[in-house]
Amino acid sequence: MQILFAILGFLVLYFGALAIIARIFVFPYRTPVYISPAYMNLPQENLMLTNDKGHKLMAWWVHRDDPDLVAIFAHGYIMNRSELVPTARAFHRWNCAVLMFDFRAHGHSQGRKTTLGWEERFDLRAAVEEARKRYPGKRIVLLGSSMGGACGAYAVSEDPDLFDAMILDAAYGELLSAVDGWWDLIFGQRFKWIMAPVPLLGAPMMGVNPYKISVTRSLANYRKPVLLIHGKDDRLAKPSDAEANFRSLPGPKKLIWFDHSGHSEPRLKYPFQYDESIHAFLVEHGLLPQTTPFNHESDLDAVDLDVHAGLAPSPRTGVSVVNGDH
């Protein structure tokens, strides 16, 4: 009997601890807003968007009077609109207007609960509505980091005309694989199995079935240009997720690998190549004029991308490209 009570006590403590972890995951810590467009000497307009729940979402416009393109930046889990501010400098030089915002339950936006991109697709729709209102008739491209990229995939599965192109940086393939990646990152391969029941406990809190949500499947009917950017050493959104997403896409597509880069690290480790890859993609698909100069403000030496059809990275640049244009 004592052994039975000991086992029951252990299970109560174990699942109680996992329930607390699941709650922390669903009701995330808010990273402070740590950099702004104005700090980067960019024009900055503060505004609020409203999502389907009535939540006020804090946002910034980096304005252009007559932009060639409008870019919407969508940040990752537990990040905020500051995450992609440095990349806005390049887009601004390319005569693009940029809208960046905090997802619900992140940054300074209202809301307490995250669904790791699923319900956040309505936040993204609110951003697109604002962009269309501000710049009617202009083409719109998404730059989504991690959860932001996954959110874009979910959004275009319902409305393929939401974006004229998408740039998905470190997007996961399946929601469960992203959760598994978090445990791998924190606990390592040997001990992550301890956290296996967390999705089951977290699902009722999120109000979402994580077993039915798939970025890979959501991309299967999106036929507009997509650029996938991924670190070869990403332990959170596994390289196999990027490969699955790439295979799923039926339209013009390109997958760019960055050596020695973990989750969402390429833009920090390879800023020149990162921006150059995006610029080349936008020009190639007519989203920017052919005459748009790259003009990268960097003290790095210019290097050429090694473009080929395989997956092996170039030892000289640390970057490789897989083409899949139709």
C-alpha cells in the first residue's frame, strides 16, 4: 500500500509540474521591447491594430510615401516587434514600407494566451488590412520569423491571396515538432522525453488541438513565391521541417541553408548574405524593380552566394541554395 501511495504521489507531482510548465508555455513571458525603428534612424509611426478578439495590437510603421512594396514583419514566440527591426533598414533602403507588430500575448499587445501561430493568423490578417488601407493596390510580402512564419502559412491556407510572396525564416513544420524542439533545446535528447505529456496538458489551455495543426500541410496549396531560410544547426525547428515545407510548396520556391546557425540565427551571423538573399528573391519575382540597388550597409566583404541544386553548404560562404522554381 505504501508503494502504491508513493507511486500516486509521484504521478501527482510529475503531472502537476508538467501542467505548470504547460501553463507557462501557453501564457508566455513577455520579452521587453528592446529596439525601435527610430533608434535605427528610420521613420517610425506608432499605431494600434485590432484583432478578431478585440485585442489591441501595438505596431510600428516604417513609412514610405510611394513604396514599391509593402512588407509585414511577424516575430517569433516570446519575442516582439523589435526582433526584426534591424532587417527593416534593408527594406527601407529598397523603397519598401514596413509594418511590424506584436502578436497577442507578446510585447505590448493585449491578450494573455498564445496558440503558437494558429489563432495569431487573425492578428496577421489585421496587419494586412492596415497595409491595404494605408497603401491600396501595393503588393504585400510577409517576412515571418519562426512562429511568425508558421502563422503566415496558416493564414494563406485560408486566403491564398493574402500575400504576394512569403519569406519564412526558421518556420517549423508541425506544431508538435516545434514543442519537441523546445524540449530538445532545453533538456537535450536524453531527457526531453520527460516533457512528452506537456502538449496533452497544454491543448485544453490553448483551446487548440496541436496534433491537427501543420505548417507543411498549410503550404500545400500556396502557389505564389516562397523563400525559406533555415540554419543547418537549428535544434528547435529542425532542418527536416524546412525540407518538408519546401517539398510541400507547389509554386516558385527557394530554400537557403546557413551553416553553423541555430534557430533564427542566420540574420545575425550572416547579415550580408541574409539581406542579399532576400533582395535577390524579391527582384527575381518582380516584387522589386530590377534597378533596385542592394546597397548593404555592412563592413563585411561582399561574397557571392554559392547556388547549386544540392543540400551541401559552401565552405567558403557558409550559405547554400536549393532552387525549386516552377
